Amino acid sequence: ALSLLGVGSRYPTFPLAFHTYNACSRTMKFAILASMLSAAAAFAPASQGAGKASVALNAEKSPAMPFLPYPENLKGYIGDDIGFDPLGFSDYFPMDYLRESEIKHGRICMLAVVGYIATDLGIIVHPYGSGLTSATAHDALLEKGVMGNALIWIGALEMVSYIATAEMLQGSGREPGYFGFGTKYLDGKSAEQIKKIKYQEIMNGRLAMLAFGGMVTQSVLYDKGFPYF
């Protein structure tokens, strides 16, 4: 027994035994503390996750896609009653920029649809356009250098559009798509009528974007004029 305590031994064992006891004691304390922390952590995330899930289930849904949440950034814009933004573009880009882009491309395609059909019906304005269709006009006019003039005019319009859009995004108060002309058609109209007219422009622009893509595809693939089938 004395030898176990290190008495009379050349290599005392008591300090070693005491050191081992302390090490085991500390290890046990750490193990107990870790168990308590893990038990507490196991309950906290569960309640937080349940709260988040509850909020997601009770959130307002998009009328266009009822299985998705309503895109909050669309509120206050024409067409917000539909709430269609399945890819969440309005979460990453300013809504004024998105609406400006939509109105701009819609107007261009509404003009393009009329011009494409008019050309195929034989209404030709440019002297080099005689005998051409809308599908064949591009390559023919490109060879004669006419497309360069179009590029200059389109570039000038793009610069004006860019300046107006940049000022709008910096807080000028300009409404998306507004360039100061065409407003006479809104004179004498109520706020509800004006909203309806703007909504009709957006919807017709969306239809024109789809229609122009279909017209060009049909006329090029099947070499057919209006009505392209």
C-alpha cells in the first residue's frame, strides 16, 4: 500500500495517480458540458425552423402561380394583381429598370410586327426593298450598306433611352417608359382609365414579343409570307 502511494519507491507513483485523476475529472466535466449544450441546441433550431415554416405557409401567394410566394417588389406597379415573377428577377434588379425594359421591348415588337407584315404584303418604302420579303431583306440590305444607317439611328435612340433610365434609377421621379410624348391620349381620363390603358399597353407588348418571335421563325424555316403558315 505504501508503495502505491510512492513511499519508499524510487519512482513515486502518487503524483502520477493524482495527475491521472485530475485529467479524468476534467474530461468528465467537459463531456457533461458538451452533452448539455448539444441538448439545448437540439431544441432551439427545431422551434425556429418551425416558425419559419409557419411563416412561409401563411405568406401571401402569387395569383399567377399559387404554389409560390407573392413577389413583394411588384406591389405598386401595373399588373401587380397577377404577381408573376417565378424566377424572382424583382428580388435582384430594380423594378423600375425591369418595367422600363419590358415596356421598351414591347413597343419595339409592336412596331416590328406591323412592319414585318406590311413588308410581306407588298408595302415597300425603301427603294432597295423592291422584290424582297421581311425574311430576305436583312441580307440584301446588308450587302448594299443600308444596315449601317439603321445602326446609327438605333444607337442614337439607345443613348437617349440610357440617359433617361439612368436618371430614373438615380431618383429623378420619372415613370418607367415615359419620354414626354403620347400623353395627350390620357387627357380627360380618370385615374382608373389611365391605369387600364397602361395595362393594355403592357399586355399588348407582351403579346407582340411572342408574336414577332413566332412570325420570324415561321417565315425563315418554312419560307412563307403572311400569315406564315
